[in-house]
Amino acid sequence: MPLTRAQPAPGPEAKETVAPAVDLVLGASACCLACVFTNPLEVVKTRLQLQGELQARGTYPRHYRGFVASVVAVARADGLCGLQKGLAAGLLYQGLMNGVRFYCYSLACQAGLAQQPGGTVVAGAVAGALGAFVGSPAYLVKTQLQAQTVAAMAVGHQHPHQNVLDALGTIWRQRGLAGLWQGVGGAVPRVMVGSAAQLATFASAKAWVQEQQWLPEDSWLVALAGGMISSVAVVTVMTPFDVVSTRLYNQPVDGAGRPPSHHGRVPKACTDLCATEVDAESLTGQDWRRGQAA
């Protein structure tokens, strides 16, 4: 009688895990590729969020009105290449921020944090905060480069940087290491809220799409549809933080790193700038949804 190989006892299938280093490389690469296509939206969003900064509605010219009109306005003022302003800084930011974010989140999952109640949201928020801190200098430069345009269409302060290296060097010489982290107080809560909202809603959105049976259950389109639905929640909660973050990054500072005062108040941090903006622009929906379409 021929010998047969003993079969392993039935049990739960071993889950395939991805090493944190692989998560870092794949996550950063995917986000950098996406950045090439989304960077024009970032340019438009930055201009819309800087328009009318600390001014009451109706007291300033509106060069940018809505998404489509703003795209046309940028193309006319800066050429088609103007829609890719700050691309190099954007790629650097995506590589740093998402590389760190995916790496830290993968470590948290391996440690079992994601299996705890609410652990996924906490892990996503903490990983997002660390990624935002590491990538903050790149986002600072990206914002300041994307705000640059001709004088007739300028919104916000115009920083005279030539490119990424020139911007980093100028900031370093003028304000030292701390100057490269200008605005980080607005970036960290922005990414924390976005990561937490994304991870809290994606699984539910994907499950809802599967229940509707619009698409084959094992199709990648299910994840895509769930991600698009989840992105609505992400954008909704992130936009107020995004407006504050953009303005903190772009505001001018003196040699001591202090921003200009507004009616005797100096907005230095996220909460302070929020209070200053409410005082100047009111807390109506339109003021805090600037750039949401982009």
C-alpha cells in the first residue's frame, strides 16, 4: 500500500501579512503616483482657501469662483504648467507623509492594536499625526509655491521661492530648523481627523456597497466605490482644518518667526487662527467649505 503524506489538521487559515517596510514603499509609491494627477486640484484648492483671508465677505475681489472657473483662471494666469505648481514638493510630501503613515499603521496592526475596540481609528489617527509631522516641511513649501501667481490674480502672501531647494534653503537661513515646521500645528490635527474618518467609514461603506449587490462581490470596484463614499466623509470633516492649515503654512513671518497681527491679535496656532478667522470671516458654511469641491 503506497504511503500517503499526513494532512495538516484543519484550522484557521494563516493570514498573509505585509511587512511594514513593504507597506512604506508601496504606500508611498502609490500616493506619489496619485499626486501627479491630483496636484492641479491642490493648486486650485490652495488658491480658493487663501482667497479673502481674514476679510469679510464682499470686501475683496474674487478671482477664483468654483472649481471649473478656478481651473480656467489658473491656466490663463500661469499657463497649463501652472496647474502643476509645487508638484516636486507635493511628491516629496506624499512620499514622506504616507510612507511614515503606512509604516506606523502596519506596526500598530502587527502589535494587535487594530484588533482592540476603536483601535483602528486610534492607530490611523496616531500614524497620520506622525506622518503629518515628518512631511510638514514639504507641505509648507508646496503651499507657498502653489500660491504663487501673477500680481493681478494673487491671493494670500506671495513668497519669492524659485523651487523646492531654494524654498528650503531660504527658510532655513532665515528662521532655522524651527522655521521648516511652520504650520505643523494645523497639519497634525488635519491629518489625524482625516485618517480617523477614513478608517472609521471605509469598512462600513464597502460593506454597504456589497449589500446592494451592484457589483461582483470579489471585484476591486467594490473597494473603489467604498473608498469614494468614504472620501465624502473625509472631505467634510477635514475641510475646516485644511483651510486653517493652508493659511498657517502660507502666512508671512518676521525674523523671529512671528506672523503679522490682525486687529492686535497674532494667530500662531491652529486654535488661535480659527478664532481669528471666525472673527474676520464669520462661521458661515461657505467660509469653512472653501476649496471643498477641489
